[in-house]
Amino acid sequence: MGERDSLGSRRLSGLDESGALGEPYVLVDADNATLVLRGTDGRVRTCSDFMSAYASVNFGHRNPYVEEVLSQGSDISALFYPEEAESLSRRLCAAVGGERRVLYQVGGSFAVSTAFALARRHRPGRVLAIEGAFHGLGLDALAATTVQRDIALQDTGLSALLSAQIEHLPVGSLPETWQDVSAVVYEPVQGANGYVPLDTDWLAELEAAARKNGVLTISDEIQCGFHRHGSLSPSRAWGLTPDIVLFGKSLTNGAFPLSAVVYRSELENSVGGRVHLAHTFQTATLGFRAGLRVFGFLDSNPVADMGERVAELFRDRAEKWSADGLVRELHVTGPALSFEPTKVTGAEAVRSAFDEGVLMLQGGVRGQRIRIAPPLTTPLEQITEGLDVVGGVLAGSRA
């Protein structure tokens, strides 16, 4: 809420998404899937986080295993990575497979921009982006974005100047020509579009055609990776072999805004020896330590089983809601559920559920879809109770 002056005016900007809930709230505390919030009236309330902080805390808020890195302190030295950076790189490369290298960035938009740069230096040309994608708020990332772009503060017309360099490909189609195309970028599961998975057979056909024509493929898994939809890397789990894979968000379980560009090693040969430029926090120690702890958590916990238990709950509930005519356009992708409500709008559903203690998220071009994705560490009883609330909202009994 920020400090207030005598007139009660806020100092914290309102140019964010807090308006989706009707008023700004202060985060008082968080533990696993439970948030403690304070409203402008001073009232404290708790709610279940069914959006995992935009998929940044897939393994729970303040996961104690990951949070141990905070006791080690944090540092930064512009030219030097800590030892953990190489160790984390090896884990990421092993997860993707093949001869790979990792370039770390700060935040997802920088990762997308860097992937475009690698691709265009390797093969100059346009970037093909899939309709319904959201790739970030940087100038080039926003130009490749189609969903929710109209509500982005950053969409001031500058990104439109890149229109000649970006082509938006309809889902299920192939380009008429690959001439002057540098790369294809896609989200295996489109996040902002409402957790909509792309067809795997079509992606395989698209990848094969791109490779035949010397065009690189970029899988943006910043939101959908790290077991948000049942696997660490959806593209690799689906048998795809993208040239560049992007990770972020739950790479550090939200402890630090670290992203990773995992690319085929030979792409460095196209860049040139004098090309470099680091971001100030690219070598900060906290992110790499947190990333290694996340992999340690994955090693020591049955994460796949945890996700499948959540998915089973979602499938059962989705079947009931569909039979009752409450939802349509359903997708259960691992421990994530998305749909379009039929009796209430997406905005009404989000507001009503929040009033009942469940924080979920809209998605889609018109905000018509609902996304539900609690941390995998959420107790099943808490998820069940939350789904009961959502079911009442969808039926209109709590709207």
C-alpha cells in the first residue's frame, strides 16, 4: 500500500494489476500456498494462492529447503560468477540434453530478447511467433506478443515499429515460405492465453520444417517449465528438440529474478568474438544458489507424483463442472486447470473467489478464461476446499 501522506494519497504506483481485486492489498506473510493480506481498511485476511505467483513459486511460498540460501548472504561482482553458476548450468543442460551452454539473464523478457539476438546473429531474418503467446514486456518480446498486449503499459507504439521483423503464425498452420525467417518462438503451454497447450503433433511438424530450412526454434518455458504443467521442460517431455530453451520464474522458486537461455553450443560461433554485455545483476550469487536448491528439492521429493495427485483432483472436478454445464474449453495440463466459465464472467469469477479466500487468475484475449495452478506442495485438503469455493462461484451461488 505504501506510505501515505496526510491526504491519504498512495505513493506506490497504481499502474499494475492490483486493480483486478478491486483494491490494493499488502502482503503480510506467506507460507506454502497460504497468503496473509491486509486491505486498505486494515482488515487482515488469508487466502489460498491458486496461481503460484504467476508460476514463480511452483514449490510453495518461502519453501524452507530453498530459503536456506538466504542465510548464506548475497553478493555481486560484475566479471565473476560464483561456483554455483556452473553447477546450475550443468543441471539445466542435462535437463534439455545435447551439447548446450547457458547464458543467464535477469527476468524473462531479457531471456526472450537474448534468444532472438542469438537466432538473428546465427541467421538474420524475421521471427515467427505463435498467435496467443505472451513473451514479455521488452520491446522485441512485446512485439512477439499478441495476448494481453493491449493492457501493457509498455505498448506505446514503439513495438509496432518492429512489425516487419515479427510475423504472427496462427496455431496449427505452417508458414507459406521460410525465406528470410530466423527463428520460430513458441510457448508449449500458452500462459497468459489461459493455460492453453499447443498441439504436440503440429509443434513437431513445425519444428521439422524449420530445421529442414535452417530456421532455429525457441521454446519459451519461462512460465510453463519447472513442473508447472507436469514436467521440467514440456518441449523435451513431448519429444521436441528446440535449439534454444528458456527458463525462469520457478527456476529459483521466486527467490531471485533469474532466467536462463539454454542454447546449442555451436550458436556461439555465429556471434563473433567481440560481442558481449552483461546486466548489472547477471552475476548475483543469490539466484544461482537458489536454483541449485530448487534442483535439490526436485531430487529429494517425488515432484512428478505430487503433480499427478493434483492433476487427478483437477480431472475429477473438471468432469463434474463440465457435466453441470458450468465450464467449457477445458484443459488439464498436469497440476494446472484452465477453462472458460459459462454462467459468470472471468472477472466476476476471480473477484468472487477472492472474496471467499481463493486467489486465481484470468487469462485469454478477453480475460474470459480462468487459470488455476496452486503450488505442488499445497495440501490436497486445501486444494479440495478451494475447488469447492470455485465450484460455487461458477454455479453463480457466490457471485
